[in-house]
Amino acid sequence: MAKESDASAQPAPREPVIRLRDAELRFGPRVLWHDLDLDVAPGEFLAVLGPNGTGKTSLLKVLLGQNTLSAGTAEVDGREVHKGNPAIGYIPQQRGIDPHTPMRGRDLVRMGIDGHRWGMGLLSRGRKKKVEELLASVGATDYADAPAGTVSGGELQRLRVAQSLANDPAVLLCDEPLLSLDLHHQQVVAALLHEQRVKRDAAVVFVTHEINPILPYVDRVLYIVGGHFLIGTPSEVMTTESLSRLYGSPVEVVRVGGRLVVVGGEEECVDHHNLPDDSFDLDGTVANR
């Protein structure tokens, strides 16, 4: 009886917050990826890697409702993808703001609540409190009243993280948010995102060319090359054997000073999807040996 009681006490598996089935995206004759089946669980950190032009950002645009799948289905938080989904928080690449723009840090965060409206409009007490809480949650209170165009790149990304959290999203979509930041601020922003996803149980889909700043937090990797992909844990995907198969040419994965470095493969992406190899499933996931 005790065993039955223990079994009945087990929590039921939670529904994924992102679900793709038989997903394909093409532009004209060019297929970015196809036959993509992907479930992302609440609180999961998924890194999306691959060379330029392989459809990493395009995947985010599908989830944002900005790109339409050529085939298959995509859902976020149990609903078909659509524009303006409040279940999604979006963090773009680090881009500077004109220092003469009359927008403070808190105005940028407020835009996550009020959309495009900012400036002299009056905030309700509840919304003002929400902005203050968001600023505090990312450690940006001290420069909240500074012009957004005058803060550092790392500080600006903190503000954008706060903005993305305004609607308590189930999913954070991150499009290379560490690009152009120095190593210290890469680590700071990566740790901040990890802290917030744990606190809020939000899934993170993180597009990047550089896995090392986020490697301690990544649960799984989606690596896209030449229309094909692999999905698995970092230890499964980020190997010489796995990436050589994916690129269809010799690739070496080495550790240098505790960092993962991928050598080769960027220039040669050939169709190798049907190559026989017991370590891979045809759906692109890394199989257990």
C-alpha cells in the first residue's frame, strides 16, 4: 500500500510551454530546418546554436508569430503562436540607444507594461510599483532615472531583461543578448537570466554563437547546421563526433582554459541526414548509447 501511495503522490508531468511538431521553415527553395519536433518544459534553459544564416533567429520569429511555418505546428503556452503573446518576454541583441533620446531607464522598463507609450503619461500606483519591482529584480534601481542612451551595454541589457519580465512571461526568448558585451557583463547578464528563470519558472530559449557564458545554466542544446539539427544535453551535442556528423565535415571540439571551442566546419555544411550512425536518431536527437 505504501508503494501505491508513493506512486500516487508523484506530480503529474507538466505540459511543455513550447511545442513544435514536424516544423519546417523555408524561404523559397532554401530550407532552414525541417522535421523539427521540440518540447521545452517550464523552467528549462535551451541554447540554440549554429553558424550564421541557419535559422536560429528565424525560430524565435516563428515563436513570436512574425514568421509562418512552411509546414508543421508551433504552440506557446498551450496556444497556437501569434503576435503580441503576453506569455512571451523578448530580449534583443545589445544595441545602443541615442544618448539624446529623452527616455530614462525606467521608461524603457515601463514599455514592457504599456507597449510603445512612454514619457509624460501618468502611471497608476500599481504600474509604478510594478516598474520599481522590476528594476529592483535586475539590480537597475540606481540608474533607473539616467537617460537610457547613456548607460553601459551591460546596464542596458539589465533594463531589457526587466522589460521582458513585465508580464510575468512563461517563456523568455533571447536573441544573442550578450553580443558586443565584454566577458564580465556577459557573465553578469547570463547569471541574471538564470536567476530570473529559476525564480519565475520561465523557460529560456537563448540564441547565441557563444555557449561558454551560459554553459553552466544550459539544460539542452538545439544545434542547427545546413537545414539539419541535433538536440541533446551539452555533453551529448558539444562533442567532436556529434558536430562532425552534423556539419558533414571534420570538426573538433576542444576545451581551452575551461572554455569549449569548436574548430572547423563553419564553411562546409553538406547533406548528411541519411548517413548511417547508431548514435543518432533520424529526428536529430542524440540517442543514448
